[in-house]
Amino acid sequence: MPVAAGNRGRGAGTVRAFIVLAALVPAAHGQRTSFGFTGGVNLTHDFPTTRDPSVPGVSTEIDRYSERHGTIFGVSVEVEIGRGLSLEGSALRRQLDLRFRSVYPDGTIEEGARTRIGTWEWPVLMKYRLPAVWGAHPFVEAGPSFRTRHNPAPSEPSQIGGTAGAGLEFRAGRFRVSPAIRYTRWRYDGDFPRIATGRDQVEFVTGISYAVSPASWRFGDRKVRLGLAAGMPLTAGLEPLAPPERREESRGYLAGVAVELELNRRWSIEANGLYRPFRAVNVGFHPRFGEFRFEFTVLTWQIPVLGKYRFRPGSVVRPVVEAGPSFRLSGNLNGYNPSRYGFTAGGGVETDYKALRVAPLLRYTRWAADSRPWWSGAGTAPNQLELLVAVTF
């Protein structure tokens, strides 16, 4: 199945963000890690006010603009490296607001259509803390930011930018509260017919987190490992359309969290929360109007709960096999209704470096049949093969 060129890069930013974060985790051996939530508000407009060039030569102006200051919310992980340095990665949900209005020659304004573009932002920031002043630790932060879009809209936000910020960190035991001002400069989205977003973004965010040490992550007397998992599907997520129509689907990505409970040296139980969007374009042909295209996205969260067995547990590199049920949540359906359960089996290897464990895996999942009318072509593929790398500590 062909891969849409415009979609191919949309998941790359997310995967790069996880790779950058995972690559620097070894420096955090023996250091504290904070998990928490981040929320805030955008202080700048999502779109600049511009005239719509698709309606030239008329006295009435059609403006595209944004006046809503949207909210930002998500989760964050921060690893202390030492000497005041730490690395923070976040997954932040943000809705971009786009509006249209007509401005008549006499100055009368008539509000028109309004749409929202759902995005996820993935800043990966190096943070430096200064000594405490009056009970607060000032800090500065900077690093790359990645962005993905998750619903069809007339805008295609760029996928990469640079972020810098400053704030204060307040501590109460293991709890951290960190208000900050951040500035992001995004790469230019592109010219018409794309509707370019505002490149300069200023936001006020506050993080609330809880700091723990990897050695203290236990359930009873059993070790608990936490980390990240990311990878790519090797098979399509959606069934093909019947000719003469066709579907161009991006192979996309998977990214999320990993939790593992070690039962003994050979056995453990692992659960993942993996975000996987299905992005595609349906292409058809009309005898009068020619080819038409419909772009859409179906959002899913895959939650496999797997028993894992290790061969040669004392070796540096250990083969592993795993199997168990998988569950699936979905949204932004666009006529689809992905099945909610399936069965997953896989295998790979794992190796340790100090407190860090890296496990590249190949997984196969067989999903139950979707619930849909017999005549509907909106079905997800029952067979799923994916390459995944889990990094835990």
C-alpha cells in the first residue's frame, strides 16, 4: 500500500523525541526521576490575521484569524543528571483555534466558520537550576520541540521547532511545582493553500511532579521498572478499499509508556500504553469533477498486558518471549469502530547498562473483528506486526 508523502514525516518528530530522551537516560543512573503533569495557557494567537487569497477580486474581505488563548495539558518526565542539570520530556495536548470572518466594505463584520486543529507537542528540554533564592530554585531550559497533528484540517502545522524558557521550582518533600514561561519558534508551515500557524508561540505552563529514585520502585519485595516504548508498525492499520477507490496510508508510529513487574529472574509482567494514530487519505474519482481526496485520522491507544520469559537470565544479552491479551481504546473515529481486544505475542532480546534496560522487540497482534455493517469499507486490519524498543529503569 502506498505511503502518503505528507504523512510520512508526521510521526518522525515523536519518535525522535523518544530517542533523544532514551539516549540520555543512562547519565541518570542513581539520580532522581520526577513524574507529573503539566498544564498551562497559550499567550499568543494560534494563527496570524490574514486575508484569504482564495477569494481575490471581491470587495468583501475574508479574514483568517485566531483570538482564543487555548489551554495546554499533558504529562512529563524529568531525569536529574547532576550539577544542576536535568532532562525533561513532555507530551502536551493543544487545540489550535482557526476562525473565518467576512469584512464588508462598510466595515461590518460577519463571523463565519470555525475549526480546531488537534495537536500534540513533544518538547525535550535540558534544564539548569540555579541555587535556591528565598526557597525557590530559578531555572532556565532549552531544547527541540516536535509536533504532530491529529485531525484533518486546512492547516498542516510544522513538526519541529526550538523552545527556550525560564521559571521557578518550589519543593515540598518529594513534590515539585514549577511555573515557567516558554517561547517556541516553529519551522514555517508552508505557503497557500496551507494555512500557516503562528511561528512564535509564548505560553505559561506549570508542572506538578513527584520525585523518586529508581532503587525505590518496588511492589512488595518485587522490582518495578518504568520507562518509555516507541517503534513503528510494519503492516497497515486499515483495510484497503475496493477498486476503483484506493487508500493511501501512512505507516505511522507507536509511542508510549512501559511498566514491568519482575516476578523472578526469568518471569515478569509487562504492560504498555501505546499511542498509535491511523492516518490515511481516501482517493476516489468523479466522472465530472475528477479525482477527489479525503484525509482522516483514527486515534487509538493500545494496552498490551504480557507475560515475559527470559532465556539465560545471567547473560549480558538475554533472548525473551512474551504473550498476552491486548486492549484498545479509540477516538476521532471517522466512521471506523476498531475492535477493543486481541492477542499479542512477540520476542526479542534485552540487555542492561547500569540501571537502564533496553529491549528491542518484534510483536504480532491478532485483533478481533470490528463491529461494523457488512457493507461498510471502514475496517481496521486484524493482523498487526510492529517493531518496538522499550527503555526502562
